[in-house]
Amino acid sequence: MTTGPVIVWFRQDLRLADNPALAAAARSGRPVIPLYVLEENPAFRPLGGAARWWLDKSLRALSADLAARGGRLILRRGDAARIVETLAAETGASGVYWNRLYDPAAIERDGDLKAALKSVGVEAASGSAALLNEPWTVKTGTGGDYKVFTPYWRAALGQVGLVEPEPAPGALPPPAAHPDSDTLDDWALHPHGPDWSGGFAAWTPGEAGAWSALRRFLDGGLADYPEGRDRPAEPATSRLSPHLHWGEIGPRQIWRALADHGADGVAAEKFRSELGWREFNHHVLYHRPTLPTDAFKPAFDAFPWRADPAALAAWSRGRTGYPIVDAGMRELWVTGWMHNRVRMIVASFLTKHLLLDWRAGEAWFWDTLVDADIAQNAANWQWVAGCGADAAPYFRIFNPVLQGEKFDADGRYVRRWAPELARLPDRFLHRPWEAPAAVLAAAGVELGRTYPRPIVDHAAARRRALEAFERIRTGADE
């Protein structure tokens, strides 16, 4: 066995524990060179602003964790495949290890890179760090892929088995000389001119932050999860989505932590099923690589989406005149995250009330979410729009007033994110246009000035959406 160093190429697996690539490198006994490449190949979608903020903090945490075990994180930017090949030649590396990604561009690049490295005698191996089951291993009875969640999850659960995540390696032998490296300050991932990230301070990116979030959820939110997860003012969701996306914690670790915590019953089953949806969305993307750009149901290619830049801008800025929609869009802008129930409401409003293409909403979320993920973002937008796998029917149109009154009955969520409405009584908080003039004046609300009037009437918008759907109904129902 050669004694040349092993490169561990980190991507969306920014953790030390339960990291198959890092564990294999540590077991080899050879010097370890941890590497992260900021991809600048035009075949890959550039990171959004919120994701760049998170990546900056997560890489700083990873760098410190590696240093505590004798490692040094090497940073380079550019075409990742070319950089990996170059670094392997520079260092006389005997192997390059990484953990798999599942978007089509990464699959193609990684396959080509593996072949190129092997052709020059460099071992190339990939592991599974992001999912409970690989997307190609869960098959229907006829050997095909699943298009409906429930049978998929039933089959996937049967393959999970006993989960035993590996611990972090104790030490990482360094190479004789460390390769040249960029610094994170060089990359300027943190926003500047202006720095709009003040509201992101509640997040703690990194492996330790992920575990803190999980423990907080297990000790607090899990018990009320089935009902509490729909109330945006309550701290009943795990808020693990960005940690999972960046791989600061993995689903195997969460699965095992639930078992170790003694979590069973309805709440734990519901939470596990949400992990299941994450798995399902990766399964769909793997088998439908055009999912981020093309409707899963081809009939929707003929859907009469509108072009309305003013309406899109009002939605993006939280100025639609519907309080629960506006609160959600403002929470997103300030914190880089939005409550799951509200994500469905705002997505339904964009695609059905405004008849704007789901891809416009997906693009906005890609730029503003700290948990922007190619599989989850595309699949979930298509689910709400009615054109995705196992999607909500297009004729299911959320009424934003009733949704607000049901899930934010006391108005705490709206009052936090739309404070100009805070003094309205609960009765009118989610429908301020119905409030008498005296009530509006007493609350300091002037519709059209301090808070916008609705940009569309719900009943009229619903009729328009259903009429549009009728044009493609036969194909969309298949």
C-alpha cells in the first residue's frame, strides 16, 4: 500500500462524525488532506446569498474541528474536478475520497473524475453520508422508481435497518507539507455593502450547532410535533434543515438519536416521515434529473403562467396585503428561513392566486434560504404548484385568511413579522381590509399607506386559477 496522502474532498458533508469518506481516510493510516472547493464551474448553479453566509460560518467551524485533530482544511476555488486532479498530482496523493451528491451535474462530474483519477493510478472512492437509503436502492415491485410518497416510504423503511453512525476520528495525520490554501476572507462569502445578515444571528452553523439544535428539539418540540409543527409562532419544528443540507449532521445520526432518546409513538413517527419526504425528494430528483427546471407532470408545460413583475416583487417583499403571506416572506428575508406551513401558504399564493410560474418562487427561495437544496426546493415547489410527484391537487388552493386564522389564531406570528398590524384586534388581524375605519385608525393602520391593500381578491383569484387549470386538466390528473 502506497504511503501517499489521502485527499478528503468535503462538499455537503461538513462534519467529522458519521462521515464515511473521512473515516476511510483516517483508517488508512496515511496522511490526510482535507479539501473544500468553492465550485465555479458554470454547469453548477451558483450559491444564493443566504447559502453563502451559512457556508462561510460552517467552513470556519469545520476548520476548527479539523485543527483540533491535527488536520488543516485546504480551501480552493474554481472548477472542482480540475482542482482535485491538480491537488492530487501536487501532493502525490494515493487516493481521493468523497461522499456522494445526487444532483445531475454532480453525478456526471464525479463519475468523470473517478475515471480520470483511476486512469493515473489514484484510488477514488465515494461514500454515502447524506441519506438513509441511496436513491437507486428503493425500487417498486417491477424494479422501477416511486412517484408516490406513501408506498415509497413503506419500502424505504424496510431497508433502513439498524443504524450505527461512525464516531469522529480521533486524530488525522498531517502531510509532510501542507498545500497552498485560500482563506475564507479571500472568498468574501459573508455579505458586505451592505451586510444584510443581522437577522441570521440566531443560527449556529457547524457540527456542534447542529447537535445543539437536535437536542433542543428532542427535549422540547418533539412531544408536540404533530400539531405544533403547523403553528408558525411555536418553536415546535426541529430547524435542522440547513444543518442537514450542509451535512453538519446526517439522517443516520438523527435516526439513532431518536432511538437513543426513547422517542416513539405518533410524534416520532411523524418526524421520521418528514425525513422520509427528504429521502423521497432525492429519489425523485435522481430519477428525474430535470426536476429543477421542468414540470414532473408534462401537462403543466402548457399551463398559462402569467408574467407580472410587479406582483412578483410584491410577493418577494412581503407586500401582498395578506398578512400571513407577508409575514412569511419577511421572516424569510430577515432570517434566511421560513416555517414549513407558511412556505406552503406563500407558494400556493404565488402559483395559484397570482398565477406566477413556480420556477420564479423556486429561484427566490434558492437565493434567500439558508437551507436551499436542489432536491427539496424543486420538489416542494412542484408539490404545492400541483405539477410534481405525489403533488397536492392543483384545485387545492389555500385561503390565506383562513390559513392565518387557523394556524396563527392569536396573531403572534403576524404581529412579529408585520408589526404595523400589531395593534389590530385578532378578529381583523388576518383580514385588515374588513376592519371598520375607526378600528384601523385606533390601530394606526392606513391601508394603502402603512400596509398595502390586497393585490388580488381571493375569490376572484381562485376562480381564475381553476379556469386556468381546466385547460390542462386531463393531462394534469394523470
